[in-house]
Amino acid sequence: MSMIQVTDKAVSEIKRIQASDATATDSMLRVMVVGGGCSGMSYKLGFDKEPIAATDKIFEKDGIKIVCDSKSFLYLSGIELDFTDGLNGTGFVFNNPNAKRTCGCGNSFSA
């Protein structure tokens, strides 16, 4: 099974958010794909304290738990979640080898 890779920079940012947001403390990071965006599908990130479903995929890096539902994982298997804070913008970046096409902003894709 492929995984969802998370860069060290993304882990640092996730930990920073968890430390500064009481609702995110002790939460898992849920990674999802939802319909929408210019290319048909969009990435969605959020902190989740809900129980994990039996079909969820779970990954861990440096104490951060990443959870993905099985339907989204079909599109996210093998991705790398990164964080950028450069001149072109700040935010999480999805490097998705499954994407056939992405929009200019990088927030949506088609597979």
C-alpha cells in the first residue's frame, strides 16, 4: 500500500497550528478529496477528533496522525503533503503523482 508522505516542513506547520488552536490539540489531520474546483476535485484538510472508521487509512510521522477515508485514498495514494512559505504564497501543497491535470492555483485536480 502506498502512503501519504508528509514533509518535515509540513509536520512543523501542523504542530504549530495544533499548539496555537485549542480545537486542534490532540486531533488527527484528516486529508480528503471533495468534488469541486476548476479541475473537478479539490483537496480538503481539517483536524478531526471523531472516531476513525474501520475503512480509514492511518499514517503517522513525528507524532502527527494523518487519516484518510478509503474513497479519497484512491486519489491520494502516493502524494506528498508539503508546506511552503515562499514569495508565491503560503500554505500546504499537494504533490500528487495521480493528478492528470491541475489548476493554476494547485488547489484542484483531475485524475
